[in-house]
Amino acid sequence: MIAPQGHVTVRAWGGPVLDKRLWYLLAGTRGGLNRARILHVLRDRPCNANALAGLLAFDYKTVRQTRGVLRANHWRIRLGT
């Protein structure tokens, strides 16, 4: 696929299926912005749910719910060291 001039095509390591799933989780559902913020922090360093809630000023239950949604959609994330 050739991208039009001035546009960027994002290629993930999982191919188009992973791209669709990621797009659905981050942009197609409620809470996508929170999931994106959590994934961004976890990309840099592992955190447990309590530390992650403190870093992002989220409720602890929000972090746990987000982890559950990601797991239900076959995302393997690890909270904690």
C-alpha cells in the first residue's frame, strides 16, 4: 500500500489484524484515552496497579478495569515487576 503524500502509514509488528484491534481498543470504545495513557506508561517501565493509578491520577478500579479489558481482547500486559 502506498500512502498519499503528507500522510503516515503506521505498521505494527502484528500486521493489519493487530492494527484493527488496537484501533478498536484505543479509538473505537469508551475509555480508549485511558487505555492509551496506561499503555504509554507501561511501555517505559512496569508498574503495579496502585502505582499506575497514582502516576496517572486514576482511580485504582479504573486501572484494574482497563487491565481486564485489555486481557479480554488478548493483550498480554504485565503490571508490576
